[in-house]
Amino acid sequence: MRFASLGSGSDGNALVVEVARTRLMLFTVPHDAREPVQYVLSDGASRLGVLTDTGCSTAHIESNLSGCDALVLECNYDSNILASGPYPAALKARIASRLGHLDNRTSAEILAALDRSRLKHVIAAHLSQANNTPELARGALAEALRCEPGWISVATQDEGFAWREL
């Protein structure tokens, strides 16, 4: 097993762990947790990016996720549903903050900002059962990609998502 630091930038760090032929890159994200990180896994030929539990995008996030073959992307809430829903004001503010979670619009903006030239799979993940729907998450990401909503997969809290071939 090998470890290597990729250095630091103005908004984050990345750490690479290599085990056998698998490279795991951990990069920092803004979230209201202690030392939150997200991941890009690679076998040298394909890259899988995972971004959940962050409240906003940064150049650091977009740089790390650009060029992935597959992406699991948080679409935690729809802004209108959250605003009109039953959650207390303090919880709504936390969820919608820069250290909270990604709404559908921000997730679509992140997706649009990435190098998508190799992208074969997009999976919307970490959807709130109270503040989002699969249709709204799919629609937002499909609009960013200019594709049919059915091309976007959705991970459910009960079943996750099916295997993908990269």
C-alpha cells in the first residue's frame, strides 16, 4: 500500500492511497462534519467519482471530478420542497447552507462544469425522501447533460443502485 499527498490548494487537499492496482483519491469538501472527504477511484483505465455530503461546489471539487467515467452525485433536495416543507427553520437553513447538502440545481451546475467527455454513467444519490423526488433530481441532471431523464440513474435509500460496467 502506498500513500501520496497531491498537495494543497486554496480550498482543499487531496490524498492518494494505492492498493494493488486500485487508486483511491480522497479530496476535501465543504460540509458540516469533521474532516469531510469525497472520493475518486481508478484502476488506471476508468475513474469513478463520488460526491455526497457537501453544500456547494468549489474549483477543487470540479477539478477532482472532471474526466470521470462514472459519477455518483448528491441531489439531496429540491429548494421549493425544502422551503415549503415541515422541517424547522434552523434545519432548513443548515441543509441549504454552503456546509449542508446539494440541491438539484447546484448538482446540475456542478455536472455542467465538469469535463464530461468520458462520462458513461450518472447516478443521483443521497436524495431526501421528504425534500426531493427521483423525477426532479433526474430532470435537473438530464437538463445539464442535455439527455433524456431516463439515462440518469437514481440510487435509492433502500436498494442503492445496480452494478455498472466501466
